[in-house]
Amino acid sequence: MSEAFSVEVSVHCDGWLAACPGAGGLAATAARATLSHAAEPLASATLILGVILTDDAEQRRLNRAYRGRDAATNVLSFALADLAADRSSPVPSGMPVLLGDVVLALATVEREAEEQQKPLADHLSHLVVHGVLHLLGFDHQAEAAAAAMEAREVEILQVLGVPDPYRGIM
């Protein structure tokens, strides 16, 4: 796949920079790696996505407004296209595809990293990969789909030098 991506990282919560210096760069690198390794059907397109690093309060508002769940969560993906349904239609060469946004909540991600005894930077990378895969049409609703998505996550994270996030917790 060509490197025709635009990844914009927006930090809405300064706590990210204190907790994980370089968080924006890590998020962008994880997003680009995911696009490089999982967006084969869109190889001729210019892929555009955003990553937002925010706090739990904003994440809770988003989760309540868009998913009807009044709680913060680690990562939300807001897809602008249903790529799972559109995989049979080729995208014209060079055509921009607005994938959507991936939003991460600091306190929730920090808590999970601590509970799972993982470095925050590794957990951040994992959740960005997970969120971008959702934008690309992957899901984990059915057991087979979940296994395929997790295998893809592990493969991409290995390229990033991040250990298998599922080892020891499954």
C-alpha cells in the first residue's frame, strides 16, 4: 500500500502530555502502521483520519450522546463511511477517503494500563490500532471476527515493538 495517509492528532487534555510524553507522535505512528497493514482494499485511496486524546469527561459525553452509554470508555471510533459494507466497491485512485476519528480517554486508559501492568505508551498504541481497525470495518461482535481482529492487532503492534496485549489477560 502506498503511504497516502493524513493522520491528524489533536490533544484536548494536557494530561496526556504529562502522563505520556510524545503521546501525539505515538498515536500518529500507531494509526499509520494500522493503515499500512490493514487498509489493503483502499490501497489506491488517500486515507484521512483523526485521533483525539481527551479526558474521561469528554469521552463520557461522547459515549452518552452517540452510544447511549453514560460512562467513559477507553476508545471510541466514529466512522464516516461503512467500509465493511463498501468493500466490494473500489475507490478511484487518489480519491480521498475520510475514515473518521478515534477518541481516547486518559484516566480510563491510564487505569487499564496499570491494571494490566502495561506501559501507558503501549496501551495507547494498542487502543489506537484497535480504533483505526474499527474505522476500516473490522469488529469483534462475533467470535471469529474478534479472533481475526485481535490477530491483526497483534501483528501491527509487533511491527511497532509493542508486546501482544492479549497475552496473559485472555
